[in-house]
Amino acid sequence: MDGVHVREMTEADIDAVAAVRVRGWQAAYRGLIPQAHLDGMSVEKDARRRREFFSRGVGDVVNLVADGPVGEVVGWACFGPYRDRDLPSGDAELYAIYVRPDLFGGGIGRALLTESVSRAAERGFPRLRLWVLEGNARARRFYERAGFAPDGGQEDYEVDGVPVPEVRYARPLAPIAA
């Protein structure tokens, strides 16, 4: 998408990010997780959780937003230190990346991922890992085109008592020359 600008998220972006995240879940995960869960998602509740997170400080977590040509938030990504205990610490994890569903395929996700990879490398992380729903073929193709590959990690993400299989992907990060 021409005119996309990626920047750090501010507190003023919370409502727009919550809308992108909830609508992104509802579009991307239809048929992959229980529909009742998707139908029950609320932009207002998500925004409230995000405000609580921001009020505590973001710590090592980096939140990025993509602004469209007229300055509206059209995408969001979030990364920080890898959270699971199954691997030695030191890697980064892409916690989330969502794009407004009506703009899927327009380069917004690619811009957010490129910036996330760059910033994680700048922070000295050797790898960027992420979890993706096993059945989410679109997302898996997206990550594979960006140099990510499954690393053998698998787990079930439970949604309303239903196990949803996830696979872990990883990509090495090149050190940024000073």
C-alpha cells in the first residue's frame, strides 16, 4: 500500500489498534477457532486491556502501528523478548501482527514485519520467533515469504476449551553494523 508509514504506537492509538486487532482476529481466524469466541470479541474490552498495559509501562515490548495515506491506523505489530520457557532466553518473539481486514494483501503487514525484524536486529536479538495457527495457511505463506521457517515447536492454544494447534516459526536476524 502506497503511503504506509510505520511508527511506534502511542496511547492515542489504542482505540484504533483495538479495532484492527479484533477485526483482524474475526477475519483471519474464522473457521480456525470457535465462532462464538470471535463473535464475543469486543473492541471496547480490548481497548480497555491495552490502556491498562500502557498505564503499567511497556518495558521491553515494542508496539508499532502502520498509518495509511490519510493518517489512520491500518495495522499493528508487537514484539519483545521470547516468552516461552522451552528454549534458552535471548531470542525475540513477534507477539502479534494484524492489518485491517479490508486491506489484507496490500503490503501493510509486510511493512510492519520488515520494521519489526529491523528493530529486533537493532536490539541485538539473534532470532525472531513467532507462533501461528497451524491451519492459517495465509499467515504461514506470509511468514515463509519473509524468511521464516517452522522450527519444530508445536503446542495447542486453548480457546473456550477447544485446543487450536499452533506451530512455531523462526528467522535468524543479521547483526546491524554500527
